[in-house]
Amino acid sequence: MTENESPDHLKLTELLEQAKPLMLKMYPDQQKVWVVESPLAQEIKSILANHPEYYAEIRAVVGGVFPEPKGKAGSSTSGD
């Protein structure tokens, strides 16, 4: 990790390191409950809400348990 890395990304990396072993032990239905109820999952969701560009990284570590953000990085729709 570098000094130039975003504090949010560093925090996300820590959270994912904690979440990965938990997720490996859970069945898919347990994972869905964990995403809704776990404070750890809520922190990851909070970072994801601010940084949708991290979705691929989150998915690579814990799978697709978190919903894909609507405002995904790379989408260039602007104006409502």
C-alpha cells in the first residue's frame, strides 16, 4: 500500500480482509442476512456508496453479495 492511496481505499482493504474469512463460512442465504445486519457490511456499503469504482474489487474478494451501485464508475450519464 502506498502513501498516495485514498484513506477510504485503505479502510476498505482492511474491512475486506475481515469480511473474506467470514463469507467463506456462510451459505448464500446467510450472506444476504450478513449484508443487511452486520456493522462490518454496513461500513463496506458506506464506502461503496461513496466510491462505486471499488465495486469490482469488493466483488472479487467477497463475491456478489453487495448490490452493484447504480452510479457505477464508467457510466457517463449526466443530467436528469
